[in-house]
Amino acid sequence: DILIVNKTPLSAETLAELAPELRYIGVLATGYNVVDTAAAKAQGVPVCNIPTYGTAAVAQFVMALLLELCHHVGDHSRSVKEGGWSSCPDFCYWNTPLIELAGKTFGVIGYGRIGRAAAKLAAAFGMEVLAFDKFAQDDGVARMVTLDELLAQSDVISLHCPLFPDTQGIINRESIAKMKDGVKIINTSRGPLIVEKDLREALDSGKVSGAAVDVVSTEPIREDNPLLGAKNMIITPHIAWAPRESRQRLMDIAVDNLKHFVDGAPQNVVNK
């Protein structure tokens, strides 16, 4: 009767096999592209997601990636431990350019809960914030612009849009060509938003000066993923969502979603 899923594709064919017993699908994530929501709706099955559990955690992780791109703290610590500072003739050194964020422009593609939270953190660093979203409005933090304006004006571009047919591959050779030289790109949303071979080319050429992703096209990452060998590339294993606090919140909301369904008032339904 009740199916709780995460990362398991539920196609129309699979859903048809589960009828008529299946009455409810709970997705243990914010993204729900693994479920054929239209087919579920046709069967009268609500699909409920967890929209808010990781907002603070993911926004915080965006800043962790951005600061690492700006300062390479881990690499400098490693260098010191390997003797780089003790053998240095000067009182300090740095192995990469160090970048100040104040006064630079932070572009958010997808201005939902996480996008807005990341925007507030970027603004706290003194950055100007631009956002592109077909449905959002100015909120006093970000200035809403067209996608082309955002691509042309941003020093940092952070992806926060869901994976839909019109967002798949939104970062590609053509869109990268519209960006500033030396732009930085961050993706904590969905891997297929980026055409990875195109980003690899842009990193190797220097058009993109650095990128950081917590998600890739196929997870776990494949050994032939083009980003693995790219210059100035940070890749983490899909952990932005994973602090204990957000995982507990996820389970609490999943239980609450199910309680509301049992009570006849389903919430967080994505296929109304």
C-alpha cells in the first residue's frame, strides 16, 4: 500500500505492476525525478517529497565549496604538513591565488529554498546576488535577471534548479561561452545539469577558473568521468545533504508526510 523510496526508478510500467494495491509513494529526498509522477497521478497515487530538510546544510556546503575554491585551505594545510612552510625562506607563502569574495557577483540558477539560503550567505560575504528563476521574484537579497544576464555578469554561478528536460545540460559549451572569463561554477543540485565534457574543456582551457560539484551524472562516479582529471576541480561524494541534523529532519518529515496521508490530508504532494 505504501512505498518509501530513494534513488529507485519507478517507471510507468513498474507503477502499473504495483496497481491497484499501491496507494502512496514517499520519496526520501527533495528531488523526485526518479518517479513517473504523471503515471502515479493517473493511478491516483500521491507522490510526496521532503522539500525542506537539507536547506541549511546544502547552503552551508555551497559556501564550503566556494571558500575552498577561493583559498584551497586543504591543499595549503597539506603543504605545511609536508614541510613547505618549515623550509620556506619567507614568513608565509601561497600556492594558489587567494580570492576575496566581497564585491563579486554570485549568480543563482534556481531560486527555491536552497537557492535563497545560499544567496543570503553570499550576500553576507558582501557579494552582489543575481538569480534566474521562471517563477521567483525579487526578495531584497537577489536581483532577478534573465539567464543570459546571469551568465554574463556572474563571477560565481551556483546551480539550485531541479532536473527537468529544460534544465538538463543547462551548463554546456554554449552557455559557458556566454560567461565571464575565469568564472567559477558550483553544483550541489543534480549532476545532469552539467554537460561534463564541456565543463572539462572549459576548465582545461581556463575559461572556467574553478569548479566544485557534489553531484555528477552517474553516481557513484565512474572512473571515466571527464571531471576526474580536470584542472582546478573539486568533487565531493554527494554529501551536502548529510549532516546528522538534516538526516534526522528528513526522517521526521517523512513520518509526518505519511501521517497526513493516513489522516486523509496528504502534504508535500508533487503530482497534484
